Amino acid sequence: MVSVEKSFGKTRSWNTFLLYSVAIAIRLVIFSLPPIADTLLQRVELSTPVTSFKRLTEGVFLYQSHVPPYDGGVFHQAPLLLIIFSFLLQLPDMATFLLYSIFDIAIAHCLQKITLMKQQFERNQPTLAIEKEIDLIHPTTVAALYLFNPLTILSCVSKSTILFTNLSVIMALSWALIGRYDFSMMWIALASYLSVYPAMLVPPLILLLPRRNMTMAITSFVGTLLVLLGISRLVVGSWEFLNATYGVILFLPDLTPNVGMFWYFFIEIFDQFRSFFLMVFQFHTFIFVAPLCIRFRNRPVFVLTILCGIVAVFKSYPSVGDATLYLSLVPLHDELFKYCRYGFLVANLFLYSSVLAPIFWHLWIYAGSGNANFFYAITLVYNLGQVMLLIDLVYSMLRREFDIAHPEAIGKQVIHEQN
């Protein structure tokens, strides 16, 4: 019996190693094809003003030339990235390719651990009788769905710095499930330092921790964030980076097209209304945190998944790299799939937008036979697909909880009568 278990364990380890090797090989092959890699580097669906690798290299050049990197309004990323890439860009290009590929593998490895811990975390919670007879999703499957998602591969090869934010969020979730509030808050503080919006994820992460650690967790988050900002001040020599990084994210001075909904709206809006609608748009992103944490307080991993999806839709400078984060977490909730109603529609919306976005961009920018409405329309289709998926997941969780509480209603339509 022991030898059989050892043999199974070796087989599983070999399968995981093979999975990671193939994933790295695919990425390195695409990296080694300059026409493809250079094209992806400039795609607006993959890179934004706050995650672009091209802009990062320009910032590094200015920094190494002893010119303030935030002068000129080109570079809008965190100062610590200047230090990392000042060293990294001195090495052969293969070092950068390997770094991005290994970070993708690290996310996949964390997802495997998160899958196991999430299943253990919810083991003592009520379930449907039929679910006890169904095998849970295998951790390797979750990793494979992430590594071979075309959006994940394209985002990695484009060298978008959103990958560092995604890794930080996944690491924060992994440590929170273990119960280590210090490391969890350290990682989510790093993610917030890089991209602002991950600060929304602090409440669901705290819900995963014992109550006695809540105060320490908040203190650890704030302390780590202040330390990162202090180090950035020493690196740059001034506080100008605050406006050039977080100010750009919050106040949207750069209206470069992307897959989000901000840029076109604020191109068309009158200046006297800009501040009001900017406040409304940004507030709308954060308003979902409290109701989701209250309603699904016993499902913090689910709350974090939905909030990541909301960020991918409503942040000021989104890219498909934001979608890969929450899409990698969706398979963790395989118990909800039987309740989903719009799977075919959502899949087609993602497919249509993925195919038509580059075509409409070409018609607008290069062929001159279209206009901004073409590209913005297809980004609305893309975001509609994301919203439909999020609505479907929330409905599925609510319906499953109702079925657990009322087994006699399983398979029946529920009609709420108004008094």
C-alpha cells in the first residue's frame, strides 16, 4: 500500500513538472519570435500607461541617466520597479523572459496550494448531499487552466507589469489561508503599492484570519505600505512619484485607449463635469466591498474572486492581465458550475471580443476606415462578458446557499412573492 502511494505521488509530481516545463517552453518560444513579441508589447489590450513594459524601459533609461523619471508624463509605475529593472535590463534578454515565465509558474503553483487549502477551509461548511459523492476539482487542473489560458500567455509575453500585481494578490491569498496575517498583509500591501485597487481585497483577506489578528493585520498592511512609500521616496529623491503613479490612476490624465470604460467616456465629457463623474466612476469600483463582505462573510475566497472581477471591469486602466487574475480563481468554485446559466453566452462574448478587438483597432488606427466607436464598442462587449460572468457566479452562490437551507427546493424555480 505504501509503495502504491509513493508511486502515485511520484506520478503526480512528474505530471506537475511536465505541466510547468511545457508552460515555460511555450512562453520562451513566443518570446524568441521578435515579430510576435514586439507586436504584443504594444497591444493596448495587453499594456496600459501604468503597466507598459515599453514605458518602464523609458523610465529606467531616464533614471540611469540621472534625469527625474517622472518628468514628461510618460512613466507612471512604482519606483521600486526602477531598481529591479535597472539591474535586470543589464542582463541578456533571456533573463527577463525567464523572470516573467517563472512568475507565471509561481502563480500556478500558489493556485494549486490555494485549491487544497480552500477545499479544507470549506470542508466543515454545509454542502449539498449530492456534492459529497462528486470529486472536487484537482489542484493541477486549476494550475493548467491558468497556465494555458491564451489571455495569460499573451499577458506574460507582452511583459506587462500587471503580472507582479497578480502574483502579489495570489501570494496574499495563499498566506491568508495558512493563517499568517503578517505575510498576507505584506503581499497585499505590495500589490496595493503597485496598483492601488488591490487595497479593496484587504477586507476579504481579513475575513480569512482569526478575529484576534484583525487589528494586527490592518497595522501590518498600513506599516508595510508606509515602508514601501518611504523606500520609494529615497529612491526617487522626492514625493513626485505619488502624483505620477497613484494620481494618474485616480485622476486619469492619460486617455490612452484600453479595454476599459473610462477613456472614451472622459474624452467625450465636458470639462466642467469631469471631476464629478471621475469621483462617481472611482467610487463605483470600491462600493461593492462592504455588501459582498457582509453577505458572503463565510465565503471570503469567493468574495475576493468577485472583487478581482469587479476591479478588472471598473478600474481606470484595465488590461486582459486583470481578467486572468480572477479567471484563475473561478475554477476554485467548481461547486457553482452546475448553477451557472450563461456559460455559452459568456464564452462567446469573450471569443468575439478577442477576435474583433484587434480588427477594429486596425480599422481605426491603420486603415482609417473606422473611428474610436468601433474599438470602444468591442471593449463594451468584452466587459459585458465579464459582468455577465460575475452576475452568474453571484447568482450561483446565492442559489446554492438557498438549496442547502431548503433541500426540498432543489431543481425548482424560486418565486419571491411581494407582500
